[in-house]
Amino acid sequence: STDLAPLNSDTEKDRIDWSQLEAKFGALPKLPDGTRAGAVSKTLTNEYWRSLGEGYKSFGDRVGVPVVYQAAQSEGDQLGQLTIAEGLVTQGYNVLLVSPQTDSNLQPIMEQAKAANVPVVNVNDAVIPQAEHYVGNVQRDNGVRVAKWFIKNRPDGGKVAIVEGQAGVYAAVQRTDGFKTTITETGKFEVVASVPGNWDRQTSYDAASNILQQHPDLIGFYANNDGMALGIVEAVKAAGLQDKVAVFGTDGISDAYASIRAGELTGTVDSFPVLTGEVALESALRLVAGQKLPRVVATPQALITKDNADRYSGAGDAVRKALLEDAAAGN
Amino acid sequence: MSVPRLQFEGISKVFPAVRALSDVSFSVGAGEIHGLLGENGAGKSTLLRILSGVYRPTAGSVLIDGRPVALNNPVAARAAGVAMIHQELQQVPHLSVAQNMFLGHPLTRGGIFVARREQERRAAEALAALDPTIDPAVPLGSLKVAQRQIVEIARALLDRARVVAMDEPTSSLTPSEFERLAEVIAGLARDGVAVVYVSHKLDEVFGICQRATIMRDGVVVGSVDLAQMSEKAVVSMMVGRELAQEQHRSHISSEVRLSVRGLASATKVRNVSFDLHRGEVLGIAGLVGSGRTELLRLLAGADRASSGRVEIDGKAIKLANPRDAIAAGIGLVPEERKREGIVPLRSISSNMALASMGVFAPRGVIDHTRLKRVAAEKMKRVNLRPFLLDRPIRLFSGGNQQKAIIGRWLAAGTRILLFDEPTRGIDIGAKAEIYHLIEELAAEGHSVVVVSSELPEVIRLADRVLVMRDGTVAAELDRADLSEQAIAAHAIPQSETQGRQGARPSGQQGITDRTSG
Amino acid sequence: MTDVTEHTAARPRAEFLHRFSLRDAGTLIGLVVILAVFGALVPGFFAERNLINILQQSSINACLALGMTLVIISGGIDLSVGPTAALSAVISASMLVAGVPFPLAIAAGFAIGLVCGLLNGVLVAYVGLQPFIVTLGTLSTYRALALIYTGGNPVLGLPAGFRAIFNGSLFGLPLAVIIVAVVALIAWIILKKTPFGEYLLAVGGNEEAAYIAGVPIARTKIAAYMISGLLAALAAQILIGRLGAAEPILGNLWELDAIAAAAIGGASLMGGKGSVVGTILGAVILGTMRNGLTLMNVQSFYQLLATGLIILAAMLIDRVTRGRG
Amino acid sequence: MTDVTEHTAARPRAEFLHRFSLRDAGTLIGLVVILAVFGALVPGFFAERNLINILQQSSINACLALGMTLVIISGGIDLSVGPTAALSAVISASMLVAGVPFPLAIAAGFAIGLVCGLLNGVLVAYVGLQPFIVTLGTLSTYRALALIYTGGNPVLGLPAGFRAIFNGSLFGLPLAVIIVAVVALIAWIILKKTPFGEYLLAVGGNEEAAYIAGVPIARTKIAAYMISGLLAALAAQILIGRLGAAEPILGNLWELDAIAAAAIGGASLMGGKGSVVGTILGAVILGTMRNGLTLMNVQSFYQLLATGLIILAAMLIDRVTRGRG
Ligand SMILES: Nc1ncnc2c1ncn2[C@@H]1O[C@H](COP(=O)(O)OP(=O)(O)OP(=O)(O)O)[C@@H](O)[C@H]1O
Ligand SMILES: Nc1ncnc2c1ncn2[C@@H]1O[C@H](COP(=O)(O)OP(=O)(O)OP(=O)(O)O)[C@@H](O)[C@H]1O
Ligand SMILES: [Mg+2]
Ligand SMILES: [Mg+2]
């Protein structure tokens, strides 16, 4: 693995879109008997990661592969997650799907798994530089999409604010940067605040109240995840500014959809965790079956607003179909 | 006398692996003041703690007015009419004097709010007979130890108790304070209260008690009528042997070891000068609050002097902290043993070695063989009992803790020993041993300073006595001139000799910030 | 080194009062300095609306810190306040969503807080375990229960009527602020005027002495933890009223803020000492810091730095104004 | 109620040794029970590879917990170990990446740990602040410094040679385990055989008495915090060696695990008491729990529950085997 360049999942050239998998590599080949997959993600306290697990499970059920899905006790529990991953290696699963807390905390797994000849797929979020396989979306793109919405729908520009996730976490850094860079390039928007929300509703609520109080002419918020965005929505409502201030989140959890439908949250960037889980497991099993996949399999994202919420929130297959259409349309 | 007011019947108390009391029985009549005597560890406090509901007896029962009472906890004991003054001060420094006195059973308004004023009024009433200068509204922590002990006594007087147990109530009091306590106790007796009085000061017991029960190793040796007993006979019952009545012996030389000039502290000590010779035992007497403790702390480096000069063998020394003092050969045996003396969880050996780690660990690692040898030697020398060097020090009696602290300085090669109330709370047998030890040390060429509120102790030990008043040396008395009257005459401010009132203001101003380090 | 460095003054009574307010005055001065600094740096900092914001944002921490203060005075510590609040929040919220009448659902939330506190208290007082470890254990346990109960999902869709209870205003002040002010007043009365307050101080100041004096040690400690649990539950109600949702991960690291507020306000973790007024000021100091730094748009790393430094600075100022504690 | 319930035995010397090892034996029994339960439930639990895994996974917490034990014995607490480790890690790592020779870079990391500990120690010992609050403040401060220094980014690409130092094996045991075992041995010697160990126990046991006996109080406390900082730095080196990268957010919540290990092992947060052997066993108990629950594929919420309950259970067992502490 040392000869591999450190992975940058956002820019890696050796990539394929998820919608191309079947076209390029055919149907999923027959798997060796008793194939089992082990997966570990960040935390189950966030719906995003639970949905990812659902995706693993639903795809596993479909192809008859049992999947063990575990998560650390809290976001930031790096060593706990490492312990879990090491346990999975020890137990002899045929493939591992890992969503690391940080870029490096699961590094030792790469070597242990290699020694045990078990492929490892890095699924979303933090990126292990040595990862040979990555399935997920482009983190930066989350922020970029929201910025583009503002540029398109608020042509006059104005003041916007960012509420960030935990300081120093990859996804937070990338999303914030994508938004900030894209929106300031236009010259019309001013990012008047970019403050920590620590993935926490209450902190974000307080931060938003303070920002609104100082900038009553603010036109929008971008939050690094949906929980924080929903806190911000309450602060905006409390300030009586719901008609003037657009609020965007990230992740596309069900509460965010509900809030969007209710006309409160303006939008979110859904990265379709269930589908991502399905695609990730599919890719992993293709590796088990001996196929050579590109290093990065890109999963879809979409900016959800009231206009298109229904299109992306039906049953799993319907969403899959819609996304395939999007992909075909080059979106 | 019909039914005795208080009866102990076959009380036994077994702590895990220790039998503290075996089949203790005796009774105290209404209006009787009953002494309870015995060496350290004889079981006096344990018995009284059973009486006050802190411990439960393993066997036996307590009867009050002929009826057995269940003393399951302090509240039950109080309800049964027992009030107790504990040997260790049981107080909360941040609460006021009155709050402390009413702690656990505050006076309330409407059952909801504490009636502060009322509490303070009643507290002041109870304090009036003992020390009217104590303000019930001040935080208890601002009082001196002696005043705190008076508060503790006054607290026991608040209840109209049928039985009052006093466990060494005068350990920090001066004789004149004892006299007022004696009056108060006599008043209690007149009201028909049964008083159990524990003290190591035999003269007090002979002064106020009619009868006494003597205990040794957890059993009652006998209950005696004090009017028909000599002190000597009582002592031999207590210790189980004859105590030789030793006389003072002088070992003083002309060689000046320690020379103090113009020593002063920021708070209390003013312009103290004296010399201490090789082989000398220098007594320091004075009223409570006269600055004796603080003087010793300055010499031991525990507090910093604001001015003055200290020389040892003619060379000026710096005393910025206790380490400087120890390096210069000075060691302090402090007044409050529990707070300043011992590290309770550690063994006798560890406590002993604490001040001389450098000696035991010449190459950074403790030489345990050597430590053990020295500990055995020094503890034999001070006659530690029981001779268990690895046992945590907190399980030893006060006297033996004191011996271990003395051993600490012997192990450290200290040449100047400062004793602050060396026999406070220590029984008569151990006391004699400590006196003997002090004299031996002097004979070997150590220089010793003894601060004591017990004048007989000072007179027994000292080659020379400094009398302190208001933070400075008021007089220096040679052995030939020593008497209790002579010391008292210098200790009490001239203008106000007739009353204790006069001593108060000086005590009140005494502001010692013991902060150090 | 000594725990007793009080002075006996000529007029001890006045001095006693003085001593108490002196410590709080130190905290107040700290707050004034911080206000002045932000006032100078941030335009509109002193706008009424912003000051109200600060109070509102401090109210939850103040609520918890009051309970924490009582526990700390009793010689304990309660690390489990955040998870207690979370458990109370998700249970109240799911009852509300299920259509249970408000008073019942709120009462259930309070009951949860009391039960959590009771368990802490019993383990500390009757079983005799160290408070830090007990509440470290229940910190995980209560959090796990909240997560298991909800499957990790937030409980959404709280009825508007419920939210109005905690979201309203009275005399231009948010109700949450008024509620916490009333709680503070009650806590002050408890500490200063009632036997229970005295017992708390006594148990924390010298447990053995308190026992011998007949203070009901176990009940006093348990009551302190139960109050802390109850106030955590109250904080939870206020918060879910404000956010409209109850999350099982709510209250993460609340304990540290609450302890910081109490300590800045003069509580000693050794027990026996603490001030309601000081704690409130401590909470407002922390709230002001957050508010001011956000308004100054200080980057998150530097906000963290400022938070750390302000805690150290507050304790240093405390140390200087008060002498060695 | 009293604190005096030790036994006086007929043969005191044996009794003394007995008493000490009794407490550790209690912890050992706890570990054996946990091992037996998992051994029965999890196939392959006793595989050599898995047992080594447990040791390796416990090693970092054990390393921190040893420092924590010394601090706790001295009557303090160190909440800042995680951020200290992070700061040490990012600074060592960026030096390594810049091509600084290994010994120098490692030494720099250790120096950072020592300096962080020194600051904690000075604030506690010379300024006289409460250890909990001091290290709560430095917890934020050091974390912020690590984040600011790296801009929040991980430091990647540590040289393979450096990683080999901490990643190798000796006699089939991972070097990290051996390093920590050596540290434990040194800590044991310090505590049992050196004046400094006696001083720690004395300062935590009765500071005033220790002062009068000439113990250098301030230096002893400061040394304890510096050792804690140094061991945090060592843990950081081991970790970045293992991970090949250093992150500024490394070491989140490490302090709680370290305190839990020390407490399970018998350290008293009141000071004056603690055991190196006990702490190691405590760390291994926590590591075994995590390993076993993972192998049993217990869902994370229930793992959290188990963690909370095991801490409570360990303290309860401790309480029962030992009598009131
Ligand atoms: N809680 C306890 N646990 C174990 N042993 C105890 C306890 N309390 C007292 N003892 C032991 O019981 C014996 C009697 O002690 P006690 O304190 O009653 O003696 P005392 O006569 O009051 O002595 P002193 O004159 O020193 O006050 C001693 O051997 C002591 O070590
Ligand atoms: N524990 C204490 N707390 C507060 N102040 C104290 C304490 N002990 C002594 N003081 C103060 O220090 C002053 C000097 O007292 P010091 O102890 O030096 O006098 P002393 O002559 O030794 O009296 P004592 O017989 O009480 O020891 C006293 O007036 C008193 O106010
Ligand atoms: Mg006694
Ligand atoms: Mg004195």
C-alpha cells in the first residue's frame, strides 16, 4: 500500500460513478460460500450512520450475505472504533467496510487486514490516505451545492453565516470550505460568521440567535449537518425571520425532510446514506469476488428543497431510480 | 440513691480484630461527677462513643434511669438525654458558632427557616458562663482551638441532658478556663445531671469528681471513691505498675546552640530574643494566644519571619521553609498531631522516615533494610507500643503517634527539637515516658524547646522558662525562680490580673494566617 | 495549607457578611470586566436584545449549575447531569408526542430527573462510593438508556402549546430566564435560610462532625443529588421547549460547563463552600463569553482557547481577591 | 461513619502485606470473572492473538492511567491528558514530517508533555488553584493550541522508520505493550521504593503534616503533573506510531478512561491512596470489556450501557471486598 499515493477522495482520478458499476462490471458475480461482511462506522447516535447500516443490511439480505454493523460509542471515540475494527479483523470477516472517525485512527487496520488478505473499503467521511478503495460522496461538494443555490436564488447577494461541526473534523472542514470558497468567489456574498456548532443543536441555536441579533439582515445559514440546521431553524423562527433567512443543512435525515415539507428548513444536501450503504457493500462484494474496481466509487448527492423533496424521499427503489435518472442526465 | 441515672451493663465492643471493650459495667448516679480514667487506648472514648450513639456495642446495654435505651445513632442518644463533648473537635469551620452549636437540631421558624437570631441568643446564653467574649455569629473557623473547645462544651450544655459525657474537654484549655468549666459542671450536678468526665489531667479529676472508674486495655480495673485514694494509687491502677516519680535533671551546657535575635512575624510574634544551649530544655509558658505556637512555627520554618535573625552555632541560617529548618537540625513536634503531625494512612516507618528520606535513599532508591533497622532502633528507643512498624499510624493511640513523630526527628539527626504541647491528650504513663525521653535527649546534647500550657509540665522539664505575653518574651525565669505563681504573674497582663477578661482582647487580635508553602 | 484562615475582626458580625459578599463581588467584577471588554469591541453588544440573549443562553447552564453547586457543597460532584437531562427530555417528549397532557408529561420528566438523582445519591450516600466515579458510571448508563429508549432518534413534533410554556416572555424577559431566576432564589433561600442548607454545608464541611451532631448525612446527600437531577430535568424541559425536539444526545458535556460555572462562582470541590449568587454570575460569565466571541466571529479554535483561558483567569482572579483557599 | 475500620491482626507484618495485596487481589478477581464470562460466551476469545489485542488496546489507557494514578495519589486530578497528548503528537509529527531526526522529534514531544504538566502543576501547587478546575481550563487551552497549530488538519505521512519504533514486536508482544509494562514497573518502583513515592503518598495523605516534615510539597505535586504530562506524550507517540498520523483532536475523553482505570484499581480521589498494579488491572478490565463486547457484536448503545455498569459494578465489588473506604 505504500506505493499508493495518499487518497484524496474529492479529486482522485481513478474513479467511477455508482451508476456505472453494473454497466462496466456486470451483475454481481457469485460469491464464495459463507461470505460475511463486517462494518464499523462513527456512531449510531446520528441517523445518517444508522441509515448507512440499513443500506448494508438491505443489500446484504438481497444477496444473502450476513453483515455485522458496529459503531463507536460516540463521535470522536477514536480508539474505541479502532478496537471494534480490530475485533472484526480478528473474527475473520471476508471484507471490511469502515467509516473512520478521523483520517488516521483506523490506519492500523489497513495493515492488519492486508496481512489477513481482507479487502477494506473506506466508506464516506474521513479518508484513510492509504485506502485502496473508497465509496462515498465528495464532502466539499455538500457546501458547494448550497453555495450554488444561494448564487442562483439570491442573485443580489447578501450576508450569510456558517455553523460548523466539531472543530478539526474532516467533513466539517471540507463542507465549510466548499461553501465559503464558492460563495465568496462571486463577490456579492459576505460570510459574516463562521462559528462552531459542535454538531450540537443547542449550541447552534445559541450561535444562530447571536448572529441574527447582530445581523438582522442576514439572508442565509449553512450548517454542516441537519441536527444543527434544525436548531438554527428554531432560532430563526424565534427571531421572527423565517421568511427572510434561508437555512440549509447537510445529510438529508428524515427530520430534515419533514422540516423542509413544513416549509421551515429551506433545504439540505442529501447524500443518500441508505443507497451509499448499498453501493458500498456491492462494491465490497465485487472485490471479494475478485473484480478490480477503480479506487473511488462516487455516490450521489442532491440538494433537497421543498420543490423536489418528494422525488427523493419515496421507497428505496424509487429513490434509486430517480438518482439513476439524475446520473443519466449528468447531474 | 435509688436507681442510678446511668448504667453500663456488660458493654463489649469488638472492632474487626480488636477488642476495645470487654464486659464494661459501672454506674453513675444523678448529680454525680464520675471520672473515667485510663491510659491511651484503654477504651474510654470507645465507651463514650457507644453512649452517644456513634458506635453500637457488640454486647451489653446502657440503662438510663433504670430503663435500657437504644442508642442506635447520635440522634437517638440525644433523644435519650445524652449530650457529649467529643475528644476530637467535631465542628464545621465555615458555619457560625451558633450554627455549629445547633447543628442537627436547628431552631426554626415555622419549621422551615432557621431562626438564626434565636439560635445566636441561646448560644450566647450557653457561652456566657464559659467565655462571654465568643460571638456566636462568627464563623467557627475563625476561633482559636481553645475557644472552639469551649464552643464544644457550650453545645453540650444547650440540651437539658440527663447525662453529659465529656471526653477530654480541657485538652486545649488553661487552668483558669478549667476552673470556670468546673463551676459549670458543678451546676450541672446540682441539677441532677450525671456527668462522665474523661481527662488525663489527674488533678482535674481529683478536683471535681467524687468517684472514678479506671480502665485498662478495655476492662474495668475498678471503680473507686477518689476521696479515699491517692493519685499515686490511681495511677498504678491505670498503668498496672508503679510509676517512679522522677525529678528534674539538668544537662545544660554553656555552649550556645541556637541564638534568636529580634524575631518577629507579620501577625503575632514581636521582637523575640533568646539563646538556647546545648543540652538545655527551654520551657515556654504563656496564655493561650500569646504567640508560643507561632514562635515555634517560625523557628521550624513553617511560617516566615518578617524580621529577626536566627543563628545556629554562631552561623546565621535562613528559614524559608521547614526544609531549611530540618537541614539546620531543627524539628517541630506540632501541637495538632492529627492535622500537622501524622500521615494517617501510612505506616509508622513511613511516618518516621518522612523527614529524612535523603538519609534512607542515598542513591535515589530507598534502602528498606536500613529504614527498617533504623525504624526498629528509634521506635524501641521511644518505646512504641504496640511495636508494629508497618501498621498505619492512625491506628495507634495519640501517645504512640507522638512517639513516632519524635522518632522522626531522631532519625533525621535533629539537634534542636521543638515541642508544642508535647503531652496534649496523652496519658500519664506515656507522659512520663515522653518526659523521660526529653531528658535523655538533652543528656545526649540535644537542645529542646517545650511549649506547654500545663505549668507543672513546664516546671518539671525546663532548665529555664521564657514567659510570653502578647507575642513577645515578658520574662525569663531560671530554674531556681520557677513556680506556677511566678509564671502566671508574668503571663497575665499587669493591669488586668484579676480577671480572664483581660486576656481576651489579646487573644482576639491574634490573627494567624497559617498559610504556608 | 490550612483550611482555616479567617480572621477574627473587631466587629465580627459585619465581617462575616462582608466576607461572603466579597467573594461574590470578585466574581461580579470579573463579569463587569468581560462585559466592558466586549462592549468596547463589539458594536451593539449592549443592545437590550443581546443582553436578553445572553441571559437566555446562560439560563440552561445556570439551572444545572445551581444543582451542581448544592452537590458540590455537600462534598460531591454530579457528572451525570447531561445524560439525566437527555433521559428526562426524551421521555417527556415522547409522552407529549403521544398526546399525554402537558402537566403529566412534564411531571414524568421531572420524575426521571429525581430518580436519576436518587440513584446517584444512594450509591454515594448509602453504598459509600466516590461521587466522581458513581456519576462517571451513571453518565454512561443514563446516556445509554436515553439512546436505547429512542433508538438514537430525536423525538420531534412537540406540541406548540407545550413549547409556548417555556418559550414565552414576561415583562420582556424570556420565561426561561424568569424560571431560572426563581429557581436561583429558591436555591438561595434553601442554602441560607433552611436547615437543609445548613446540613449541606455541614456535610460537605465536616461529615463526621455533622453525623455526630445528628445531621441526616445520607438523606442530605441524596437530596442534593435529587435536586441536581430535578434541575437537569428542568433544563431539559426548557431546552426541548426551545428547540422543539428532544435528542438522546442532548446535554453532551453539560457537566463541565456547570462545574466551571460553580467553580468560577466560588464553590470548592472539597465541599462545604459555594454560593448561589456566585454560581449564577459564573454561568452568566460563561454565557457572555460565548455570546461575545460569536459576535466577534472569533474562529472556533480561538473560541476554545478563550474558554480555557477564561476559566483559568477567573480562578486566578478569585485566588487573588480571596487569598489562599 | 468513622474512617477507622482497619484490622489489627495478631501477625501485623503479614497482615500489612496482605491488606495491600487484598485490594489488588479484588481487582484481579474482577478481571478474572470478566475474562471467564467472555471466554464462555465468545469463541476464540482466549486466542493468543486476541489476548495480545486486549493488551495492546489497553496499553494507551494504561499509560495515561499510570500518570493519573500518581496525580490522584498526590490529591489532584489531571483532566488535560488528552489534549496534552494531542499537542505533543502534532508537534512531534510535524517535526518528523519536516525531516527532523527521530530522537529529536520524540524528545520534543516529551518536552511538550512535560511543559503542559509543569503548567498544570504550577497552577495547582504554587498558585493554589483547585486541580479539577485548573486542568479543566488547560483541557480547552491545550486542545485549542493543537488545533491552531495544525489549522485543524491531521499531520500525515510519518516516516516508516519512526513508526517501526513503536510498532515492532519483542518476544511476540507488541512493543507498545512492553513499553507500557516498563513504565508500570518504573511507576511501581517510584511509588514503593523512592522518596518521591513517599512524598506523593504523604502530600495526598496529609499535606500539612508533610509540609512540617519538610516534604517539598510544591515540587512533589508539580512532578506528579509533569509525569502525567510525560506519559500522555508517550501515549501520543505510541498512538501516532500506530496510526501513522497525528491529529489535533486525538485523545478526546481519554481522561475519563484513565480516571476510571485508576479508580477501579483502588485509587482514592481524596488522595493519599492508589496502586500501580491496581491501575494496570483497571485498564485491562476496561480494555477487556471493550474487546469482548465488540466480539459479541453488542450494539454500541448497549456497549455504552455495559461500560457504565461495569464501572459501577467494579466500585461496588471494591466496596464489598474492602469495607468502607
Ligand atoms: N474505629 C476503630 N476501629 C478499630 N479500632 C479502634 C477504633 N476505635 C478505637 N479503636 C481501638 O480501640 C482501643 C480503644 O481506643 P479509645 O479511643 O477508646 O481509647 P481511649 O481510652 O479513649 O484513649 P485516649 O486516651 O488516647 O483517647 C484502641 O486500641 C484503639 O486502637
Ligand atoms: N487553628 C487556628 N486557626 C486560626 N487562628 C489560630 C489558630 N491557632 C492559633 N491561632 C491564632 O494565632 C494566634 C497565636 O496563637 P498561638 O497558637 O501562636 O498561641 P499559643 O500561645 O501557642 O496559644 P495556644 O496555647 O493556643 O497554642 C492566636 O491568638 C490565634 O488567634
Ligand atoms: Mg479517647
Ligand atoms: Mg499553641
